[in-house]
Amino acid sequence: MTFAREEAADDLFREAFAKPDAGPRLRAIEAAALLADAEIVRLIARGLDDKEVGVQKAAIEALRFNEHKKSLDELHARAKKKAAKEDLPVYATLLRAIGQHGSPTSLEILSDNPWSTPDAQVIEAKILGLSRIRTKEALKALTDLIAGTNPGEAGE
């Protein structure tokens, strides 16, 4: 991204996040969603901690389909926060976004104590996410999840 575009995006997000209305924040995230740039990803990720659920979901969806490698890093960072699990539908959306990337680096998050949040949407998101990761470890975690055991417990 050129310096001028980065500066324009920074100004757009600064103005949008300074307003109490969620509309400008949603529009800023949607406008930047497909720009695969580290700085843009950082700006979009601000929405992950927004007080408005709609803004959180927009940021998650933007990062879900953004092809920059930092997008997944931002999703991982959010998933590791305790607050991420407070709203289960949003958490399920977050897990689906992580799974969309199909990265083996997501294995720990997607297989982390699957029954600690026995919500159907969360379990489904974990199953779908694990099924997109094409490794033996992911297959093992997936079969453990389906069998109703925590990863590593089966056969012990």
C-alpha cells in the first residue's frame, strides 16, 4: 500500500471509531475488508474489541476473507482472550473465521477443550474449522471432538 492510501485509511478509521454511532465503523471496516495490507488488517482488528456486536462481527468477517497473513494472527489473538467466549454466537463466528484460513497454526485454538463451551454453534464451528486443516493432527483432534473426548485423552 502506498503511504497516501495508508494515511487515508488511518484517517477514515480514526474518524469512524471516534463516533458513537456504529454505522461509520461498519462502513470503514467494509470498505477496507479486502485490502491485503498489514496496516489495514491492524485497523480492521480494532473492531474486534468494539462494544457493538455488529462491528465485532463485521471485523471478524473482514479478517476471515482478508488474504494478508496478519489477518489470521489478529483472529488468533482475539480467540485467546477470555472475553472472546462471553458471547457464544460471536465466538462461533470467530471460530468459523479462523477455520476458514485452514491453517495448522489454528489447531490449538480449534481443539482447545471443545466441551468447555457446549454450544452447538461453537462445536459446529470447531468441527468445520478442523476439517479444513489438512494434517494428521487435525484429523486426530476432529475424531476426538466427534467422539466426545478432549484431544490427547482418547486411549489414555
